[in-house]
Amino acid sequence: MKKITALILSIITLAVIICSCGKNTKPIETQTDENGEIITTTTTKEQATTKNTSKETTSTTQKNGETTKKSDEFEFPEDHYIDTGYPSNIRYIETPTRVIIPRLEFTYYSKLDDERYYFCFDPLCDHSVQSCPVNIFYCSDECIFSPYTNRLYMERYDTLFSMKFDGSDIRMEISFGDVGSDITKDPVRSSGTYGQISCLQQYDNYLYFVYPTSIKKDNSDSELQSFWSLFRYDLKTKKLENLSENVGYESSYLSAFTLTKNKIIFSDMTENRGVRLFSANLDMTDIKEIDTGKYENLAISQRIYDGEKLYIEHAEYKKSENTGANLTTESYQIIGFDPDTYEITEVSEKSYMLVSDNKTAKGRIEIYAITDEFIYYTIWDSFLIGTLKTKYGEQPTYNFRHTLYRMKKDGSDEQVIFEGLTSKDPKVISYSIGELYLMDGGTKAIAKVMQYQYSTPRIMPDGSEYANWQGSFYASFDIDDNGNFVNMHELALDYDE
């Protein structure tokens, strides 16, 4: 009887194995979190959503029929999980039903009801305890989702953590000190705190970031010299490499870089303090200075990579001044930089800086987002809300970025799509957009909105004036057929019930 039972079990086991081998491996784009939600990223070029057995799935299509490159265990798309379309310091992470919003308040936007909630899924948590993910990571500026491990990676000052999509299984990945490593304590951000992980980016199974390191100066036991070092962390092997140290590259100014499909592009200061552009292999070998021609002091601290080109807010300085600190900007212009050919193209017209009598500059260009077709940006145009008398002197408040523009990536068809200034009276509420994220094929947007309104200032005991003329909130917008932002809905923070 035992032999018969064993035979039956063997047959069943063999059948299960055969059936399992006959199924396709589930692609990374359809992995789910603990809540059964299918997880995706915003790095793919085009996404098509289908329904299959009552569950939401997301398939990925590459441009021009591009296929994926295979490794031993995973399939990597042509973009190699590189974040595209937004500034590196604005990290919104999208899933089919949510958009995670880090920075100051760790929250998420729900596509299901057009509201915003704390990023905590414990129904008994009131978000007041330090163990809540909202409090642990409220001060995290850098956040990345890796399809390779199906986890979120959060910077916490000098420490890098990871966790699952429901905020559970929090793990410390890397720590350079004791400021952020103890999640039972609130990290104190002060001028005396040294070191913060920044410019966190990913390429396949690697995370890249910069962190300040120091070495003894001239073999001195007391004097230290600080450098910004580029690090690479392997999510598979958990190996951390100081790429700058490996190749002997020392820099006090390397704080921004961009990962493209096959190289690192970064800007740095040379000996005469001029900004120069460099390229390197993904392990930072073969560093080469890029000839940018007439585009002097080309920096990539203000840039967006769309998977093909870097779109840069290029500042041109007055020629009469010597190269160095405190240069006077003459104009801004959006340019496109091809990281493969190093070709530079002019996208927008030059926006010339205008300085009024009160030294308020106008004309700066800021890029918010880039899609397959459009560039979303603003041009500073200062509108005075009011001026306070403080013990340090007069302190004016301005609405700089009240107008949002959109144009095609070739620089044509510029149009105003949002105007937050409707009156010349500062007592009338005006708005500006500080952060922007586009969803649903460009038919919906989330934005951080600044609100301005003049009110009579309060006189303080020392004779100075005080007034709260500006505030901020998150809002969602519908985008109509002409690209205009309409139906602004404030995303008042609420509990996820």
C-alpha cells in the first residue's frame, strides 16, 4: 500500500513539474505586492494595460520594435530601468492604482478615488508612532523602486534602506554613519551633520549615488580633505563600490550625474573653476572630457533624460566677467544633448534675465517634465506679493513660477497651459507649480502647488513684521484635449480607511 501511495505521489509531483515548466516565466512588470497590487515603473516608453482573469496586468512595448536584452535570470528593457522624464530630485513612483509621493510627507495618491493618503497600510496605526513608515521616512528626499528586487529603496540621510511595497520588511542596505541608521529615532538635520546620500539612480541591478568622503590631507593626521565620491551598489551581491576611489578620481564638486543607456555623464569643476562635461563607462573607467563647443560651463545639475537625450537648462553668463564664482547669468535656454554622439541642439529660444531695481531676476527657465512629445516648463516672472520689515532688513515675497508652458520637443508650438496669476492685486489668491507628474497618457497630472495671498502683516514685539503669505499643497488636474490644466482638486491629506 505504501508503495502504491508513493507511486501516486510521484506521478502527481511529476505532473506538477511538467505543467510548471510549460508555463512562461512571469515578467517583472506583472509582479505584485503584498496587497495583490501589480507593480510597474515609469521608465518604459509605452505601456498597454489589459484585463486577464479579472486582474490588472501591464505589458511593455519598446519603440521601433526594440527587444529586451536577456541576462541569466532577468529580462532587462532597453532603458535598463533608468528613470526618465523628470528631474532626478523629483521621484514619484507609479503603480497601476497609486502614485507614491516621497519628500517631507511620505504619502501616495490613489487613482481609484483621486485622493491622497499616508503611505502606511496598517489599519490600526494612527501614524503618530516612530515605527510607522511615514515617520521613519518623512525626511527622505531620494526614493527608487527597483523591478529587479521588487522593493523600494529610501535614503535616510547617511543610510540607505529598502522595504516592500506595503511598507513592511524594512531593511538597512548601506550605512555610512549613525544619523539615519537608527529608525527608532528621528534623524536630526542640522548644519553640523555631515553627509547625505544623494542623486540616487538605478541601472539594471545597480544603484548609483554620490556621498561625501574624506581623506587625510597631505598625510596629515588632523586635516581632512572632502570629496564627492560616486558609489555603485549591486542589489544582487550586496557589494558596494566606491567607483571614484577605484579609478583615482578626486572631486569636490561632483554632486550630479546622469546614467544613460551605456555610460555616465557628469559635470565637474576644473582647476580654473569652470564647469566642464565628462563621460565615463558605467564603472567610471575611461573618463573623457566632452567638447561642448560654444556652450561654456555646461552643467547637468538641471537636466532631464528622456531615454534618448538630456534636456538641460543651460545658463549663459556675461562674457565680460572672469570665470569663477558669483557669475551673472545673462540668459537661459533649453538645449538637447545626445549622450551617444555628443551633439548639442538648441530647443528653445534664449530667455534673457531681467533684473529690476530690487534685484529680482526674471527669465530663468525650469523644466518640470518631458514626455514622448512635449516639454513642460516655466519661465520665472516675479510678481510681488508684499515686503516685510524684519530685523535683518526688508524681505520681499514673490510668486515666480505662476505660468506653466508646454512645447514640442523640437521647440515648436509653445503654449500656456496653466496660469496661476489672474489679477494684479496681491490680495487675490495666486498659484504656482513647483513639482509636476503626468499620468494616464498625459490626461491627468499631480502637482505641488504654491499658494500666495497678501494680508496685513502682524507687528511683532521687536517692531518687525510677520505674515504668512505663502503655503503649499498637492493637487490633481485634468488635462483637456488642448493640453490645458483644468479642474484643480486639492489633495488634502487623509487617513487610508
